[in-house]
Amino acid sequence: MFVNKQSRVLKNDDIKFLEGCISKSNSETDNLCLSNYQIPDSKSNYQDIKSIQGPALYEAGYDSGGMTAYYYYKSLDQEIYLLNFWIQKFTSCFKINNAKWENMLNYVCVNQK
């Protein structure tokens, strides 16, 4: 699966649902498991969502099995969250720490051949 490079159109009901997900979740764990080929598009989408006014929703990627989907969400208060969905059902989210997140997205495996 390739990461979609366009923002999702959000209706008021979508925003209300996503804001509710954030308010119910207090996870501080950044548990992203992207395949290496998704990282460039995920980085690009992260840069895009940082530069626009929220609310906005961009894909961050999928786990290797495709069962877990990750999305960047810029909330009404302009904070960026990573939302986790397991088979299209919201499971958790966390607020992104910009420096830590950018380091994670810039990680390169030293032992690649």
C-alpha cells in the first residue's frame, strides 16, 4: 500500500469524531511500524500537515500487514497527533513531539545492504 499524498476532506461530523478520539486517548507511546518504502511519503505528509491550518487529516502509513493504519491529524487547537486505527476502528493516538518524531522519520538502518 502506498501512502496517499492528499489531505482527506473533513466534514464537521468527521472533525467531531476525531476530536472525540483524542479526548478519550491519553497514550504517550509512539508505536509506528511503517515499511521502509512508506517513510518518504510519510515524511512529506508530515511536513505538509505542519504547514497548514487545521483541522486536517493526512495518511502516515500502514503496518506491514495492512491491518493498522496511521494518520496525522491536526486538531482544532493546531496540535498534531498520530492516530492509530486497527481494521478501521480507532485504537489510540498520541501528540507528536516534533523533534523526536523527525528523528524517527529520519532514521536509516545502518546494516542495510
